[in-house]
Amino acid sequence: MIMDYVRLGNTGLEVSPICVGCMSWGDPTKGRPWTIEEDEARPLIKQAIEAGINFFDTANVYAAGTSEEITGRALRDFGNRDNIVLATKVHGRMSEGPNGQGLSRKAILQEIDNSLRRLGTDYVDLYQIHRFDPVVPIEETMEALHEVVKAGKARYIGASSMYAWQFSKAQYTAMINGWTPFVSMQNHYNLLAREEEREMFPLCDDQGVGVIPWSPLARGRLTRPWEESTKRSETDAFGQNLYQESDRQLVEAVLEVANARGVPAAQVALAWVSANPVVTAPIVGMGRPQHLTDAIASLDIQLTDEEIAKLEAPYTPRYAAELPR
């Protein structure tokens, strides 16, 4: 297929409607035993580029920086930097002692340089705050990010996983001071996690902010029968807290729709996410070639009203206190 590119929010930046999530690779001894190593990751990155995908998302904390290193080397070898949209993130702990994490001016200016060194590039296209930092004044964070952009180290800035009021506060802080605003929101969204539809999605829609959801396949839950497990599901402590037994009915609905269509469940689950007009590009982790094949194939699936109703019917809304951030 010929890749049709889309604009990221109200910006002029053109991205593929699928973003490759780079948390899938890195040194497995650095905290995530399910990550694949460089020799397995490189063919996947090459396959993505050859398929027309130009959007890659990583973070400084992924496998202690080794995801950035692998991603940077592969993109240099297989891609054209001018065509690639490279995103990374800052917030998590990268060193012991004070100032080793968070969104202070010191941490941001230090970590952008560290990320650029690991990625082997002199700029990233999208620099995102991985979480909201309640300790640091938002003015300090937004001004530091503005300086990163003005220094040419990032083309745009984005945010991830916070409450709508926090995101709005950050945006208006930037606006009233003439600083660079966020152009994207990377949040948790899939058939098992739809709470962003309440406030964050309407805010992003109103303000022209691009939405690039993480875990659109619910860490693989939406791709297989509920009872089946993987190495990741057995060792991913964070992921084990995201979903609950009542989600089984939703997974069964996805499998029923997929079986009726004769396609893998992943394609149906991704098609549902992409069908939301607020969504720019779901971020899809890839550990095998089939993951990329399913992601691209999902772009051609148009779910019927009846299928959408079947997929959404079992959802149970959750209270804010239940949601991981």
C-alpha cells in the first residue's frame, strides 16, 4: 500500500498514521526482560521505513537509554533523517541522586543533550514530557522546553499521560508567556481504557492538539484470548496493573469481530483506535514482523456501526482514582 501521511494536530508536520513504539527493544538486562536486542530490532525498523512509516517514538528511560541508541543507529543506516519524525521523552529517573529525574530546567537541558548523544542526531522532531511533574513549577518546565526548541534541539514539544486540567494549565502558561506550546498528547487509549474520551480528547480536539495513544493494543491483551500470556505480560509489573478481569468480555468481543472478518484481532483493535477522528497515529510496539504487518493492514479496515457497537458495549467506565498515570 501507499502510505497516506497526516498532519500532527494543527502543525505542518506530516507523520505516518502509525507510529513505531521503540520501547520494544533495548538491553533486556536494563529492567525489561521482554525487550528484544539490536540484532532483532534492526530488521523491524528497516521494514517499517520500507513500508513508508516515518514516525518513531522512544524515551530516555526505555532500557536505560539503550532503546535510543538502537533506534538512532538503525535510523541512520536505513532512513533519511530529513524524512524521519523522531520523538523521545524526558521525566523518568536516569541517574541516582538529586536532579536525576523530573522536569526541572536542569533535568530538561541535561537530558535533551544526553538523548541527542544516544540517538546520534543534533535534533529531535518531537520532545515530550513523559509525565506531569507536580513538584516543579509549570513555568520552569515550559520555559526550559521553549529554550530547547529555540536552541534548535527540538522542532516541536509534546506531553503524555496527565489530567486534562494539568495539560490545559501547561498550554495556557506557554500561551501567556509567548513560549512554545505542546502540539501533541501521548495518552493511554484502547478498547479497555477509554477514560480519555471524557475530558482530554475534547480538549485536544478544541485546541488542535494531535493525539498519539500508547498501548493501543492494551499491551497485547487485545490480540489474543484472555487466558493466554506472553513473556511481557508475565514480567511487566506496570502493565499488570492496567487492566482487570472484567475486561475479558471486551477481548472476547474483539476476537468475535476479528474471526467473523477473518483477520487477526490486532487489526480490529487498531482500526477501532484509528477510527476516532481525534487520533493522529496510535503508537504500536513491534517485536515481530507480524506486528508491523497488522498495524499497516489495520489502516484499510473500516468497521461497521454494528461492529463498533459490539466492541464498545462491554466497556465499564472507571473512576479517576483507579487510573494509573
